Amino acid sequence: MISFQHRATENTERNDSELSSVISVPLCFKIAALMLCFALPLNGQDESPTIRTVAEIDSVVSRIAFGSCGHQDHEQPVLNTIVAKKPDLFIYLGDNIYGDTKDMEVLKAKYAKLGAKKEFQNLRANVPTLSVWDDHDYGWNDAGKEYEFKDRSKDVFMEFWNVSANSPRREHPGIYGSHFFTNQNHAVQVILLDTRTFRDPLKRNPSPIPAGSGLKNQYQPDPNPEKTLLGEVQWKWLVDELKKPADLRIICSSIQFGHEYNGYESWTNLPAQQQKMFETVRDAKANGVVFISGDVHWGEISKRDFEGLYPIYDVTASGLTMDWHKTEPNKFRVGDVWPKNHFGMIEIDWTIDDPSVTMQIVDVAGDLKVTHRISLSDLQMPAQ
């Protein structure tokens, strides 16, 4: 169990006159000083850093910030920028630390390093947070269901992120779950997917990659319809969640969903599963779905069209501290790509008759780098 609280010391009450009869005055001063040292917080920090939780949110959210790929060894000024934007909620989309270990004590220590950062404490003291994992905080680079420490890694994850002891997320394998934020008139559903615990192995590219094959980087699309990304139980759970009423649904995927194949880990590696997601949203008649994703170390917005369904957007925010030496083409991209440190934001204006949904990529300075605005009515199932 991870804890950032200092161990409390037990104070024993003593009678002053009794003490003075058996010890000298200088010794009294030494004892008093010693007791004061134990009573004060260590390193000038509070014993228990303030953590705001989603349980405090008692209305519909209108400003949702999100991001991924933050290395615990790096400074994270972008977190202070996020706080300055005053979102109602922040969602970590994975690679929240770079653990990459089969030693759970090492994993805990790396989480602890993130937890000790002033900018991280500032974020959690001011903004309720939710989290999913990707491979590096799951425990191993590009790992799926074969990672043998996934159950123990889940325990570390749940403790660090203060997932409630009675949360349904603790009652099943994997970390998937959902939250609703509502008022009298509107509801936002946040769906947290687990893209690691149940995922079958991906199909690697040959080395060297044959010229003219259309393949690139590490992985290629695997048409095997038997392979799964979410696993049977999580898929069934997702169908049930999508049938619940909501105006806007934010589906959180640690890997990209709506982009063009680029050879990195994403839903494009298992095209039958990607197809199944489109069909699942359509068949559930689930209005208001927008994906948010991470992993690739750049920010972009993708838009996908699917027969019998409204456009599906995927806002990728990946680079709280990390960047990449190149970006990949994406024929589904809306606007520009941003390769430097950033976070994502979705803003909803509930005050107008047809609420607007504005998708954004924001840099460390707080400047808007990519934006796309739609109306909530654009995310409605087409008339039959």
C-alpha cells in the first residue's frame, strides 16, 4: 500500500511537577525539543496532502481536462497550467508514470516520486482526478494480458489513485469503470476503459519491413476476429453502460481509437475490435460519444464516419512531459498536430439550447494549439 502520510507518534501525558522532581532543567528542554520535532510535519510538508475526489462533484461537468505520458523523473509544469484553467475534472489517460518493472516495490516507488511532486499535489488539491493505465504504468512496455503481475499492479494503481474501497472497479479483474456527473437537465458519462488487462498479443512487423507493404513502425493490423482488446466481460459491461441515459459520453482509451494506421499500438492493430466498437455504439443507440486517448506523445483530433452513426471524434492528448521525434500522417485528422508538451480539454456550454462541445489541445503556456467546435446535436443518432 502506498502512503504519503508521515507516521503518527503517540504522545504520553506526564505530570510536570513529577518530571521536574526527577530531571534537570536542561534535560527538560531537550525532551521538549524532541517532542516538538516529532509533532511537526517532516520536510515542512503537510502530513496528508489535500486530495479532491470525484465524489465532491455534485453537478454536471462543463470543463474536462485530460492528458497522458508524464514521466515521474521530469518536472511537470503543465500540471500547474491545468490548475490555472480551472477544469471541473482531470483524467489521466495512462503512462502516468514510467514503471516498466516486475517488482511491485519499484512500481510503488515510482508512483511515490510522482506523488511527491509539488505540481502534482497542486493538481490533486484543486481538481478531482480519474485515471486509467497504459503499458508503462500497467507494468511493462506494450504488455497485454500476458503480463504476469497485472493483479498486483492493479492493487498498486487502486491505492495510489485513491479509488474508493467500495468502487465497482475493485470488484472485477482490470481497472475499467464509469462515472456520471449530472444536474436536473443534463448528464455526462465518463467511461474508463482498460486496454491492457485482457488484450491479446499484437502482430509485430517483420524486420526489415518489406518495401511497398504499407507497414510501418512496430505493428500491423491483425485481421484475426478471435483476438480481443477489451475481453468478453468488459465488452458486455460496456454495452450495458452505453444503454444508460446520458447527453455526452467521454470514452477514455489509453491508446488511440480514431486515427489512421501508423504502426504503433492502437485500435487499428485489431481492426475487428475497432469495427466492433463502432457497431456497439451504433447498436446501443448511444448518443454523445467522444473518445479521448493518449500514448503517442503528440496531440491531435481525429474524426471518423461510420455507416448508421454520427461522426466519432477522438481527441488525443499525449505529452504531459514526453514528446516524440516525429509525428505520423493521419487522413482523419481535424486541424493541426501538436508535438510538444500539452494537455487536452473538452468544454461544454450547457447554457445554450443546443450545447456546444469544444475540443482543444493546450500547451504548457496555456495557449490553444488545436481546437474544433461542434454542437451536441452533431453527436445524435441519425433518424431512421
